[in-house]
Amino acid sequence: MTAGGEFNGGWLAAGLRLQLQAMAAGTQALTDPDDQRQESCDDVSFPRDSCEAMRRGVIESLVGLILRAQELDSSPLWLCGGDAPLLVRELQTQGLELNYAPDLVMQSLVTLVSPAPDR
């Protein structure tokens, strides 16, 4: 983002939930994986269950996208938002240095509305 709040370039990609929903909606034989199964397949490299395979495929695509972006631009990586907890673990196992700030958006809003100390 620029100082004026405009998009300054980069990549936009669908997150875990949207990719899973798209696969389920666009493929007759696949169903949307149940969120409660999230932890059960996170450590399985090649799942044999369709729902787990969908989740692992999406996780691998997101990790690959982030790793490629870091190859092209070594700027500090900050993760926040819905998929961040899952991606932090995956990226750390790849040896990627990152900053995890689960409340980054809220912290920024508080900073914006708080009076400056020099006022």
C-alpha cells in the first residue's frame, strides 16, 4: 500500500476457505471439507481421503505462493488474518523468517484513533 492507501503491486490470491469452497462448488464429486477436520490432516503429506487431500493441496499452494514471492522480493514477511496460524507453522518448517501478528489490523486501528503523544 502507498501512503495514500492505494494498492502498490503484488499478488492477490484466494485463501484456504475460498479455494476449498471453489473446489466443492466447481466439482460435482467433491464436497466442502468440514472445518472440524482441520487439525487431522495438517501433518499428512499425501492424504488418501478427498477432503484431506483438498485441504493439503490448498495449504501447499499457499505455502508455494509465499515462498515464490519471497524469492522475488525479500521484504520482511508479515502474516495476520484467518489462515495465518496454519501458514506460520508450515512456513517455519520451510525455514522462512516471518513476523506473526494476529492482531495487526486491530493494533493499527487503535494507533490510528489514539491521540498522538506530541499533540
